[in-house]
Amino acid sequence: MLCKLIGVPLQDGAPRLGCEMGPSALRTAGLADTLISLGHRVADLGNFTITDVPDARHANPAIRQLPEIVAWIKLLQETAYNASADGFPIFMGGDHALSAGTVAGLSRRSVELGRPLYVLWLDAHTDFHTLDTTESGNLHGTPVAYFTGRDGFQNTFPPLTVPVPTSRVCMIGIRSVDPEEQAAIRKTEATVHDMRMIDEHGVATLLRAFLDRVKADNGMLHVSLDVDFLDPSIAPAVGTSVPGGATFREAHLIMEMLHDSGLATSLDLVELNPFLDERGRTATLLVDLTASLMGRKVMDRPTRSF
């Protein structure tokens, strides 16, 4: 398989500086060499940058960096669409606002291929705010609302060619949701598994049910992995740390099951803030999780010392 590494040093959607260093940290942690060792071909397309920043405005005074986010979404829509033509794109972030662009571009590609796009959202947050409802103004909290076609982005964000129906979105690891988001997402068909669901039923049971749906529909599966999906004790390098996240084994099990399913077609690695890391342990964990997704078995895992 041809894995395309795409650096997205996007910092504008999150309030804390540091995410723009994420792509470099993943490269330093050996992502390319790890994929090559698993038998994949790798093309590192470098870091993308925005050049044409529009004069975007919105009535909500809390919104931050709106012109830059609009430019990033437009760029990443085209980037994701093009990169998905003949390979497995891995978008190295950068904050989670990037998924507004990547998923939109991948959805456009999926229609051309005649296969519906599904999204596995591994995150502590639902990211279901609109430009009208966000109180923090941090636009990394809006991508799911945007790419599923929720009202509140018209005439500001780039036009959405192919929305992803909420019925094709599965969220796992949720544990920090604003009241407005919670009320809105309950009205949708999205599958939302919070940490209590994982505690009660186990992550394998929850994920297997979703993968069965994707397989039955001959779907393409985009995996969007936010560092705050993981418990901060194993992944400290994130600016939106929330206690009680996925354990090391739960995270690897998800990735191993995804590999076994053969359904994953693209990946986001987001919210990695190397400035908050401890000797690169979070970047290394993300590389190891990607390795599990791409075929590394339990008994092949290297010993890590920190």
C-alpha cells in the first residue's frame, strides 16, 4: 500500500500554541520508517501551507482565526480529494479543525468511487458546535458539525459538496460535551459511545458493531484520532487534556481491529502538541498506534523505555 504522509501544521483552530509542531514530531518519532518496515511504500508530501486567506467574517464575536480556518479547509478539501485517488493518506496535524477539510474532500472522492464514506471519531469531544453556537470561538470544536452538513456554516465556510450523513459517524471515547452540543447531537443519527459505554460493554463490542455496518455497506472508513481520546497518563501532549480516556490496550485493540477489518482508507492524527510532551512519548505512541492500524501484530511490538 502507498501511504501518503501529509503535514498539516494547523494551529489556528486551538487556543494553545504547539500543534503546528505535530507533523515534525511524528516524523522524528519514525512514522515513515515504521510504515516501510511493515511493507508499505511511503510518500512524504511535506507540510502544506495556506497562501490565499480570504476576508471571512461572522457575527459571533468569540470566533478566532476564522479567515485562516476557511483557507485551511479549502486547501485540505482539495488535498484530501487528490491524495485519496491512489493511496492511503495520513494527515499529520495540527489541531482537529483540519478534519473539516479532510473529511469533506474524502467524502467527495467516495461518491466518485461509488462507496459511502464512514467516519470513526476517536476523541474526548464531539466537536459538534457551529459558528453560531461556539462560545470559546475555538474552531477545532466545529468539524463534525460542518462535514455532516449542520446549519450554521453557510456563506462562511467553503461550500460542502458531499455531506457525510450523521448515521455514518461513530464516536468513541466521548467524555466532555457542552450542553448545547449534547442536545444537538442527540437529535442526529450519530453513534456516540462515551467512556461509560466502553466501561460497561468493552470497546471491541462497540467497534465491531460499527465495522459490521461499514462492511455491509461496502463503505470507505476514515479514522480521525485525537490525542485527547487517550488517557493523559499515557498521552500528555495535548492542550485539551481530559482525564479518564482510553487505555494503551484499548487504543491498540481498536487499531488492530481496524487493520483486521481492512476497511480503513485514511487517517487523521491530530492535536499532538510536542511542547507538552515527555521525551516524545505521545508522538511515539501515535506512531505505534498507526503501526497497529497498518498491520503490526501484538507480538511484533518493540519494547519502549522512557
